[in-house]
Amino acid sequence: MHTNLKSASPLSTLLKHLHISSLALAQGIHVDPSLVSRWRNGKRKFGAKSTHFRRVIDFILDSDASLDYQNVISFLRGIFPNKKIASRQDAFKAIYLFLSQPDPYFGHASYSLPSTAHSTTLELISGDKEKESALINLMEQVLSCEPPVRLMLMFSEETDGLMERDDFYDTWIECLKAVIDAGHEVHYIYSNSNIRSNIVNLENFLFLCQKSNFNGYYLHQNTIPSFDLFLLEGHVMFTNLASSPKKSKSVLFCCSHPDVIDRGVHQYENMLTLCSPLFRDNSSEVNQIINALHGLRNFRSHIYLYGSSVFILPVSAATFAGLLELNHFSPAEKHAALARYDTLISAPFNRASNYSFNIILNTDNILHSFKESEQVFFPKLFSSKEIVIPKSYYQIYLNDILETLTENKSPANSTISLVTKSLPISQNVFVYTVENMYTYVYSDVASTEYDRLFFTDTLFNGEIYQYLDKFYHSLPEESSSFHRLVLLLSQLLE
């Protein structure tokens, strides 16, 4: 059965939030209960011209007076975040405004709070702006629940792209932080092949990853979710998994029937079987690594290592912008990609300027790739749109890397090592291997307080463990901390 969301009137939404029944309201203002029902389902107009309008508002406020209007004020602050609502008079004016308009929060008649009737399917939205509104309202709904409740999130590539919009991302991430701080349990499935929006702002991403009630997962084998699934367990589900073939993928359905929500939970848990956790034990591994590094504070060989990918070495903003122009990026797309490039590549590298460091670059794969290919594809770290380096741009790109490295770093405390398979790893640098995305997070967590970690790929694994084993024995005064760190790294790469 399909139910139109327009039947969820502002009055119905407010009464549901405050747990006021139609019968209680009817008895309180001395009208027939059927009249209240018609107001709630939209069959009878309810507005400021109604003779009962002010009496309804007074009854709602009276019902919350014993709690100093905290339930009412909490609801209204979610609707009008910029309004001062601290007294009964403020609340009366805000309720008056809310009930007088079709939907002052979103500007259109759609709500994330579905009807209390267990409708199997509720058609909710059909566009990006409406989807943004639904996501923010879902967060508000979570915050209205007593913690802990389970919130499960999985975004398709299309929805993932909404995070590139600064005006939406800023609001979204603050809501997600508030949900986590409130003590709710959050599960978030990321795409391993397209991590751009997950770390639009690395500090925000790390905030999430270090919270024990945040559970992040990434999909294996370069998989991107083909559908959206947002679940507030026991309350509501948004998805386009069951969307009609005639419907656009941007059309979401909102379900409130408990059986349907249970099936959604089951579907989400099935998706988790295709995932690995960002952190196998939430933030404990991060803390262990930071603690281990703390024991090496006097270790003069700081932690910088680049692997066989030339793309994680910084170039100037002008060179990267030129590459984006070659790939026909629009001004908005270029702005978003440049901002992400600065967050992930330039800024972390520049933060390391006060430390001694080594950059170890395996040239074998790079040179082979450049010689054999007419074009090289960038990893999808910076945009969902493909970024290609044409052969004509190779030399410009490589020259800019070397210029950026040598200009930004003092020769007195820096070394750039070009390593081939026939050469050993430099003996004055500590090496940290990574195999997938979540270890990138470890590296930046450590860098916020300790020496910068850069990383290599698995081509170095054999040499690394021999190197670590030898170096462990050469630092007797720090051997305990170092040995613990080696064990942790080994466990991470099992």
C-alpha cells in the first residue's frame, strides 16, 4: 500500500513527536476526535484562521509545562535552529509559525517521520535537494530518540557525491557528530574504490573513527554500493533498493512497517559480509599505535615513506589544476577536487616540514607504467570523475613533483631516495606498510600528535620485515615499545 507523505501534516508531526494522541487533544480542547483526525491527515484544513488554532497550541504547551517545555523546545530547535526558543512565549510563536506553513523546515511537503500507520512503502523524494533534506531530518529523528539506537548508513555513488557540496557536507557532518556524541550506535559502509567523500575533511573523518560507538566498514574489491540504505532500527528505513525500474535512482522510499525495517536490517547485515572493518576494534588499535609511537619519541628517524604510486607525492596547485582542466572539469568540480587534493596530499606533506624525513620512491613501477601506457589513470581519491594523465603531461608532472619536494623542504633535513628492486631501503627511516584504506587513517591519526607517517605498498613487504627485525635489536633502550609496534603492524597486515 502506498501512502502519500503529504498526509503527514505539521500538526500530526508535532503531536507524534510529543506522544499526544488525537483523543487526548480532542478531549483537551473539547472537540470531536474525528475532527482532530481530519486535521492530522489533511482532510480538513488546519491553520491560523481556525477557531481552535490557539487553543491547540495552548494545549500542546500545557501538556509539556511540567517539564518546563523541554520536549517542545527540543523539537522546535530542530525545525528552527537559528531561532531563540527559551520560554513559553518563544515556543508559542514558533509553533504558530510551524503550524501555519506547509513545511517551514524543508519548504516542501515531505517528512522523514512516516505515518504511525504501518504503511509498507512511502514515496519520499525525487531529487538531490530533497534527499539532502531527508538525510538531515533523519539525523534529527535519531537525536530525538533515547540512546542508544542503531543507525545504519550505506550510500550509492550518486548520494556519495552529495558530500562534495560544502553547504550540505558541513551540516551533515555536524549532525553525524551530534548523533555519535549523544551515544547512538552508528554503522557506516564506505566504498573502498571511491573514498573521496568519506574524507572530505580528514579531521572530521578521524573524529568519527576514534569514537567507540562509530563502526566503519569498507567494501572489498573496488565495490561501490548500487543502492542507498539508511536505517534507524525500529523506526524508519529509506532505500531505493526496491525502486520501480521506471523510477530514477534518486527516488527514495521511506518505510515504517517493522517487518520491512527488519528485512532492511537483514539486507544491511548481508552487505557487511562483503566488508572489512575500518578498525578491527574501533579506536583501540589507533590508541595502541599512538602509545607505541609515544615510546619512540626520541627516535630520530622520523616516519615518512612513499611507495610505488607517484600520485601521492605533492605537486603544485597550478599543475594539478592544469591536469583537471585537461580532463574537462567544470569550475565547481575543479574546486572540489583541488580542496580534496590539498586535504589528502598537500596539507599532510606540508605539516611535516619541521621534521627530518626521508622519501623513498620505488621508481620501477612508475617508469614501467609511464613507458608502457599512453595515459595513466589517477586513483579515485579526489573526484568521482575520471582523472587521466596523458603521456604529454608525464614529464611536467614528474618535474613538478621534484621541484615541490626540493623547494618546500630544507636540504639539511631531507632526503629523496629513488629506490629500485636492486637497492635496499635506506637505513635511517622507519617503514610502515599499508594494504588498504583504513591504515591511511592510522597514519594521519599518528601525525596529528607525533611524527608523520608516510607509507609504501606491499611490494616492499619482504624487505620491511627484515629491516624491522634488524633495527629492533639495535635500539635496546627502546626495544619494548618498538617490539610492540612491530607486532601491531604485523597484526594489521595479516
